[in-house]
Amino acid sequence: MNKSPHRRILCLWFPRLAAERVLRQRADALPAPFAIVGEAHGAQVLVSLCAQAQAAGLHLGQALRDATAMCPALIHRSAHPVAEAAFLASLRRWAGKFTPWVAEEPPDALALDITGCAHLFGGEAALIDVVAADCAALGLSVRAGIADTRGAAWALARYGGQAARAHRNGDAIAQEARATRSRASKRRSWEVMATRIRSAQAMDAAVIAPSGDMAAVLASLPLAALRLEAAVVDGLQRLGLRTVRDVVALPRAPFARRFGAVALRRLDQAMGLEPEPISPARGENHFATRLSFPDPIGLRSDIEAGLDRLLPRLCDGLRAKGFGARALRLTAFRAGGGMASVEVGLARPADHPARIRPLLMLKLDQIDAGFGIDCLRLHAHVVEPLPALQHAGHLDAGQRVQSRASGDTDLEDLIGKLGAKLGPEQVQRLAPAHSHIPAKAAQPLAAAWAAQAVGEAPEWPRPPSPRPLLIFPPEMVGAPEDSPTPPAQFKWRGRVWQTRVALGPERIAPEWWFDMPDWRSGPRDYWRIEVEGGERLWLFYAIGRDMPAGWFCEGVWGGAA
């Protein structure tokens, strides 16, 4: 069998990907024209059209208000780039049936290296037929191009069979006669619509270029087929250049100086003078293992024994990739149908069964075995990189041993066990916040996920004076005199307190860029008051702006409360 010395690249372009993605989700057929709307230069424009909308005369880049004026029945939805990228990724996985070398070309195309693969489907034409049948079943429009280079396949998929257009009126040599233009304006509307429908249907085609000279294949295509920037295409057209043939004939050095090395590189890639390999997307890390039983099990001891066989295999896979599990799901498949699952979370990534097993043991009672369990599946659905331990000297190794012996991971294990019992969001810890207001200097976060936020928090200036252990909403203090000087005697929480020592003041002003009702009294002068008996209170004097002035207590250091 003769083998071609050339690489063969297949480009699949989905011209209506965004619109057809939404239409596929609808159970009923959409009778009206449909479009996807995005933003460009502060205006809403059409970014994807269905075939019916295109046949109605709408075009990409058209302003939404102009499109609705032309076609009042137009139905439109906002663009969803994340969902569209996920849909393109799913198409990449589908295209893996033709070749393992598949790459995405965002936002709406795929590139496939089918060298040595086409004969498995009966040839390149038969492979295109399979692609067309699959896309028709998926409700997708597709255009395909096959060539020796990735750039040529890209060009044929988008511009194959199209002639270069004039840059502006009068530039082209062959102009339409005036009488022809006048008659064209008088054509009946149904003839115009039929012409547009035929043009829309002609887009769904395939172009297969013979192996060999790519310059001859691309010669008659417009300049945009070389993947050049719009400014470069505009500059070339102003010089009277219309097709790829015109650019190939130019001297290379002056072309590169005037239009840049990137434009020359695109030309060389399309012609095969510079390689442009296809790098397939790397598969996502997937950490899961399962265990099937010859006979259904139902006892807790049997589930524990199965878990003891699953955990080491899962942890070995995590360590091999340098990851640690942060959340795991144990699923039990019942013999009578259905399944039951439990989930656990860890406060620190772990790749050792000894740290994961106790958390799963707390959840096993929630699994209903029913008439028996046929299979167990353990899946680490949330993972994080876990750097490997570095080799250390005797002193560092001894310190690490002591830290492990003293319970270096005890806190994380405790957080994980409490989270398994109470729920991950119910166990919280305080993280530093960017505010000089005492009550806003910390924010509660889920303890299982707050360690990284606390560790990466930027340095914040320390307060000029210590803060009390317990801070609560301000409570009014009864003082004999309304004076900013600390009172020698005051009443708080039904008791009379005698001031022994007063340290301060520390003036704290409100955050003027926020509307805080509690601080409408203006700046506060905070004092550390030690009373007879040794208790220490944190009092402040509200200077008074929009609210009356007075003394308040906001915190305590000891057991005075």
C-alpha cells in the first residue's frame, strides 16, 4: 500500500456553534430566526446565527437594533463563552474517534491530524461523510477542509470555493453593469430569499485538497484565508492585492518589513515552509477506583473491608501524579438498582489512607445497602497539588519527626472530623480582613478551606494598641458626666465599676466610603480600663456627630462579662 509522504490535516469549522448549542437544548423546534448576541465596542452585536436567521439577511457583527428592525421575529440570547468553550471541549472528545491528535481552535473549530487514519474509514471522503452524519445527528452545521498543512485546512474550511471580493467600490476590474444592478433591485422577494437559503446551505460543505503544492491550492482564496489580522488584510487590499496568489509573488523581505514577521509566518505555515504541529489537549486528571463483588454485600464490616482495598489504590494514584485529595465521594451501587453515596472533605490535601479512612468511617452508617451492594466506587473529585517532601539533613529531619510526633496535622484532622459530623460549612475560623474597624478586622470562613486564604493574606499593619479577646456590639455605659475623660465610676450591666487604671486614648475614625449605621456618631476614643477587682474592659467615648455622644463598652479581656 502506497503511503503519502505528506501530513494530512482536517479542520472542522462549526460556523453556527453558539446558536446551535442553545437550539440543541430546546425540546421543540424554534420556528423563528435565532441569534446569539455579544458585545463589541460597547454595543450589542450578533455573534452567531442559525441558518434561518442568515437566510433572512442578517449577518455577523450586525447591531442588534438593526437586526431586530430588519427581522422583528428575531429571537436572541446572550453569549455564554464558558458554556461554549465547554461544548467545544466535548466536541474535541467526540472527534477523538477519528484520530488521537485533536486540538481545539477556539472559539468554534477543531484541528485533527488524520495522517495514516483516513484509510480506517474508507478514505478521506468517507471520513468526511461520517463527520457529516454525526454532526447532522447532533444538530450542528459543519464545514471541513483537508490539506497538507494546518493553515491550508483552516483556509479551505472557511473560504473554500469563495472568490476574493473587492475592497471598496471601483477597485475590482470586473464591475457589475448598471442595468444588471437596476434589474437586481427589482427581483421578487421570494427569489431573493431562495438565493440566500442556497447560499446558507452551501456553507455546509467539505473541500479536500490534493497532496502537493499548497500554493496552487490556496492561490484563488481571499487574503483572510491566511489568518492575517484585519489591519494587515486592509493594508494589502489598499495596495491592490486580493488573493493569496498576489501575496506569494511579493518579495519576502519587503513584505516582512512592512507587514510584520507574524504575517510572513502565517504565509509560511499555510504553504508548509514552517511546521505547525497539532498538540492534543491533555486529559484531565481523574482519580477514582472501584471494586465489584461476586455476591452482594450488606454488612458494615464488608463495606469497611472493601474500603480498605480501595483507599491504597486511590492514594497510590494521587501520589503518582503529585496530588492530594480535598474531597472524596464513596458510592455504593445496590443490587436492586439505585445507589447511595457519602462525601467527606479534608482541611489539608492528603494522599495517605490513614488520614482519609477515619472520615469515611464516620459516614458509613448513612449508606443504605438495600438488598445488597454489588460495587463500591471511591472518587476524589476535588484534588490539589501536593508537593513532594525534600531530602533534609539530620537536624531538619529530627525537627520534622518532632513536629509530626507533636501532632502537626492534628488540627486539620480535627477540622475534617467535625466537618464530617456537622458539615464543612459549619466549622469556621477567622481570617484577617482589610479594615481598621475592630469589629471588621476579621471575617469568618469555612475552616476546611480558609487555611490557604489565611496563609496568603498580605501583611496588614498591626493596631497601635492590643485588642480584647472578646468583642461584642457596643453596650451603653452609664457615666456621671458626659465628658471624654474616663469616668472614675460608671455603671454597666447592672453593676457599678470603679476605675483603677485607664490607658488611652486611641482614636478610630469610621470608613467614610461605607454607610455604617453603628458609626454615625463619628470618631471614637478607645480606652483600656482596669477596674477594682482586676477586670479589664474596652470602653470608648463616642464624640457625637449625627448621634448623641456618650460612653460605651465593646470588649473585655478577662471574665468580666
